[in-house]
Amino acid sequence: MSQIICIIGNKGGTGKTTLSHMLCQGFGLLGQRSACVLTDTSREPLSPDGRRYVTADARTPEALHKVAGKLRSMQGWIGVIDGGGNRSEVDRQLDGLCDLVLLPFRDSHEDLRTVLRDLETFPHAYALPSQWPTNAWQRDAADRNVAQILGEHRHRLLHPVASLSASKLLLQKHIPDGLPSNLGNACRSLARQVMEIMEVASPAVEAEAPAVRPAIQTPDTYAGSPHH
């Protein structure tokens, strides 16, 4: 039976949609079949053409029920649900539907305070630093803020996804041919750590260059390689 991930959280603008597509792209690069499921009513569906994953429109409760049921009947797939922002009731419904909850947050005190509440609301969720600064000074400051505010949940923090301008290419209705290699590396890195949490082995040997982690030095004070 397939597994379902939902990317949710009360704060808008944390990169849920971008991360949903990056994660599915990374799954595809690792040989894992996946579907990116749109539930955010403020967005339009994207074409699956040129992607390493399928896309599904589940912006109504009926469509979501149908898509989730279809995914559950498919062997070996992973569904990634883009939950949208500022929808507490929908987030609770998605939490009950999925196998893994990811809570993205950006480098701001408002995001940190919100994700702290969400971690308490969803006790089995993992927090994911999103669009993380690449400037050394800014990164160190962001890491210190995380350690201070989210330190008690450090075992539930994933490695950061660095700010990457190329990630917006995945949100185009039709993505271009030949995506940049740094985007592919970031997508694979994200997919690998999520598959590690879910204890899903990569189904195929990568045909492309080995992936490297984004140039983010995750401090030992707040993150590592999370497990169940």
C-alpha cells in the first residue's frame, strides 16, 4: 500500500507548495513513484509534462477523498499533499489522513512561534526549515534562533532546505527541459531524508550524479538524522 505525506502548518508563505514539488521531484530522481496533490484552492493545477511525478487536483473534499483512496490502492507510491496555509481544520483532517506530517517554516520569529505551536498540535510531525539562508552570517543567526526557540523539539527537526531561486521552475505550469543540477541535488537530498524517516528504500540506483546535501551546516544543537 502507498504512503501519504502532508505538508501543512498554520503559517502561510513557508514554501509548502515549493517543497511539495521539490520532494516529488527528488523522489522521481531516486526512482520512487510519487504524486503531488494540490489542495490549496488559491492555486491552479500544474501540468505533469516534463516532471518525474504525476500531479493531482484535490481542491474539494470529494476530490481529496477520491485521490487519497486511489493512492492507497496503488502499490509502492508516495503521495505528497500540499496542504496550503491558514487552514487549521483542514490541517487536522490531513493529519488523520496521512502517514507523515511535515511542517515547513522560514527564518522569522513569527514562523518559529507558529511552528512551535504546530509541533505541539501534531505530536508526530517533523519541522522542516525552508528557504534557509545561505549567507554564513545569516545562517548562523537563523540556526541560533532555532536552537533557542525549538530546542526542546530538536529530535523532530529535519535538515534545512536552502534558499534556491531555481526551485520556482518547478512551479511553472510547464517546467523547462534541463533543470539545473543544484536544484536536482537539493530535491534528492530532501527526498532522501524523508525516505529515511519513512523507512522507504530507494527503489532504483540513481542514473545521475550522486546527490550532495545543500550547503547548510546544520548545528548539532538542534538537528540530526531523525528516526522514528
